[in-house]
Amino acid sequence: MSLPRVTVTRQLPPAVEDRLRNLFDVTFNPEDEPLPRARMEAAFDNADGVLTTITETVDRDLLTRPSRKARIVANFGVGVNNIDLEAAKEAGVIVSNTPDVLTDATADLAIALMLAATRRMYETEKALREGRWGGFRATQWLGMGLQGKTIGIIGFGRIGQATARRAHLAFGMKVIYFNRSEPADLDFPAERRDSMEAVMAEADVVSLHIPGGGANRGAISAERIALMKPTAYLVNTARGDIVDEPALIAALRERRIAGAGLDVFAEEPKVPAELVSLENVTLLPHIGSATLETRTAMGMLAVDNLEAFFAGRPLPSRVA
């Protein structure tokens, strides 16, 4: 009996690729560059399943083309806004993701960005590296301490809760949040607010944890950014398209908010030059889940989904 054919669109950690070789007739992408459209079409036409990452757009045309053979898309990542889920459902293509395993790594990075932004780490390191540091001064480069401040979480799912827990337990921060539903069994105090606007107006640090795409595109609008305190900071480890980037750039440039820490951008890997030029923002290249342990666990979960599908078992993390 022949093995199921699987195409993997980007390089994955070695242990994951070894497991894929043992389970499937697998085609890898050794160049580790985004696949051109023709190769994506060939993958969906020739493979029984495709393991994608967030860099690939799986649109209606790919999913509904008459020559499509693939019956499952195993996405490497929690977010699936790169996949047309409605078209997948119509075409009978199963979609899975990799939740839970990246919660801690992403929450850790959200805290790192919060510290970097509030303590002006990029600005001060840049000055040091450029030889502009003239020695200690008691009133130079003063940041904001986190103790006793309020963190506002937009999207109180697994990662939002993990970030809030760290902020409260490590720094004694008050936690407020906006979420469509009430979470259960919290082991730290947190107060729900009725709207994003209420959270953004009250918080000293706003941390974003909502999915990208759809109704959330541009959710952090100019109007909502304008509600933030001039001393407040914005942190985004979710998806870049949830923020109105030109509005954020204007607010940072005009010092209408104190700063920001961003791991994601609207048109990755493109980052607006105006954003790069600002010193009151810390910019990272989408490394929220970038530990060897986490990326390996994500890959293994994607393989678990593929293995379950071809064995006729329920998928561990089916999305559609």
C-alpha cells in the first residue's frame, strides 16, 4: 500500500521532517522560500495533503480548482487567516492548525516587548551602539515602571490569558480585558470591560491577542488608538492586519502614545519605512513562537493532524 503524498511548503525543524519522512511520501521545500503560485498549484494537484505555514495564501482558486487532489491543509500556526475556510468547507477540504503548543512562547515575547517598549530598550541600545552615550545621567532615558500599572488585553484566549497572568504575577499589574465570552477558572484577578474602547482608554499597556483577517482587520483603528493615554504603550504579537499601521505610525511620530512593541506587520515581510525610522517602537521579525522547542511542537502537532486524517481518526486540532 502506497504512502499518502504530502507536500511541505517551508523548512521545518529536523525532528519534524524526519517524522514526516517516516510516515509519508513527502516533498520538501529545501530553498525555504515562499512557493511561487505555480508550485502551490502543483502541490494541491499532486499531493494528498499540504502542510502550509502562514506565509502561504490558500485561496478559493487553489481549493476549488478541478484538478485539486489535496484533501487536507495542515497549517503550521494558530491563525488560519491565510486560508479561505469557507471555500475549504465548500470543497470538502479539511483544515487544521497548531494551538496550545505556542502559548507560552508567544506570551513570553509579549512580556519581552512590553519591557522593551516601556524601558526604551531599542532607543537606548541604538544610542550606545552609535557612540552617543555620554555616561550615566539621573534624568536621561526615563521609562515607565510596570508595578501597579494596568495591562489591557484585547482577546482573552489562551495567549491573552497567559500574558495577563505573567503581567500580574511578575509585576503586580492590574488586568483588564475585552473578550466576547467570560473565561472560566482564572487563577489570577482580571476585570472584564464591555468594549475595546474601554480597555484602550484605561490601560497603561494594551496587548493584542485577537485573530487576524475578516472583521478584525483594522480593528485597532485610528479612532481606538486616539483613546489611549499619551503615556500608554501598544504591544502586538497577534497579527499585523488588526492594526491600522498608518494611524499607529502617526500616533507614535506625534507622541500621542508613548511607544509600541510589534512582532507582526500588515504586509509581512514588508515593514513601513516610517515605522522603521521611529525610535519609540521596538520591532521584531515575527518571532513569537521562535524557540526550537515550540516550533518543533508545532510541527509535530501538524503531523499529528495529518496522521490522524489519513488513518481515519478525529484530528487533534481541526479548524474546518
